[in-house]
Amino acid sequence: MPIPAGGMGRAFCFLIQRNFFVWLLAKISVSIVMCMAVERWYALVHPMRYKVVFTPPRVTLYVTILSGIVLIVTLPTLFQTFAETKGTQTVCVDKPLMGSILASQVFTVLYCAITAFVPFMVIIATFIHLQFYVMAHKLLPQTHAQKRRRQLEIVLSRMSAVVALVLVICIFPSQITFILFTFNLTNWDVVNASSTLSMFNSVFNPWIYCLTNKVYRKEFAKLIRFGCTKQDKVVISSSSNDRKETVGASI
């Protein structure tokens, strides 16, 4: 890729050409969805411990730690891309990590495993167990308040499960093709196509939230109506009619 020559050449290569921040944020999203899956599991399976384990400060700590791990694991990718001057142009060139093809291959497998495959396994295992748990405890005697709360938790868990499933479907192919490319088993066009699919995950999420949860649908409807609910419209309409009647009487 020809780029302007100068001191920003290498910075351009590893920040823009390799989409460093795009993939960093995507992998952080994966870790957050994994945390969300574990949170849903605790909410249904261990409701008493849930109140202790998932306090707001602790959730912030979990997300910070997971984001830090992803950042540390992703940093070596910066040392695989360099800027080289060829004639009057500076181009981005990929080189093996530490000058070794084997080191690059091992790193790629570990990178995908830590930032994607392990979180995917946790997500899938968590929601599969949740499904069996809900089915097994469906007929247990409960008070009306407990039943309503449990139904709400199940609805939220289903929404989270759909979000997680779509995330896995979108990002998993890109990780497989990235590994295959590192082992020279596919080409860069296939990697780019699978990467495009992974980016679509951000497009799907708002629709998932809207279609799987009544509360989200209500809030989206309010946004579409610029925050004005049906009740608000009735009040505004009544106020408008009152003003018209007042003006007519004064005339």
C-alpha cells in the first residue's frame, strides 16, 4: 500500500493499514460479551452470590482487567508491520514476528485462542448450561414476585444469548481465516471478506436489542418519536386544543 513517506510511515502501517484499533476494540467487545454471559449465569444460577460478585465497582474492574489482557496480547502485532521505502514511495510490509515464521504462527494461534476461542467456549458453555438449568427448574414452586423476577432474568438472558451467538457467528470465521493465512493456507482476499463479516456484528446488535426485548423496543420508539411518548402527545394535543379554544373565546 503506497503511503506518504516520512516519520509517520510505520505509525500509519500498524495503526491504519493493519486496523490495530479496530481489532483491539472488537476483541475487547468479545471479552465484554463473555463477561455478560457469566453475569447472566450468576443471575439465574446463583442469585444470592450475584449481588456480591457483580457490584458496579467489580464489574468495572472485570472489564478493565479483560481489556488490559486483550491489549497486552494484541501489542505484539505492532511488530509485524513495517514501512519500507521503494523508490519514491513508502509501502507497508508484513514481516514474521522476531524474524521467525514459526514464532508468527505460534503467536497467531495463541492470540486467536486467548482473545476469541476461549471467550467463545465460555459464552457457549454458559448459555447451554443456562438453558438446561431453566428447563430443570421451570416447575419449582415460586411466589408471584419470584416468578416475575425470574421471567425478567430469562428474557434478559435470552437477549444476551442471541447477542453472543451473533457475535460468535460474525467473528469466528475471521479468526479461522487469519490462522489459515498465517500458515499460507488461504489468501488475503478471504481474510478481508471474513473481516468484513465480523464488522457487521455492530450493525446487527441494535436490531437484536430491539426485537428481543420489550423495554428496548419502547425506548427505540421514544427515540424515533424524538422522546415523545403517546401519553405526551395526548397532553400536547390537549394543550393545543385548549389554546385554540381560549383564542376563539377571546375573539
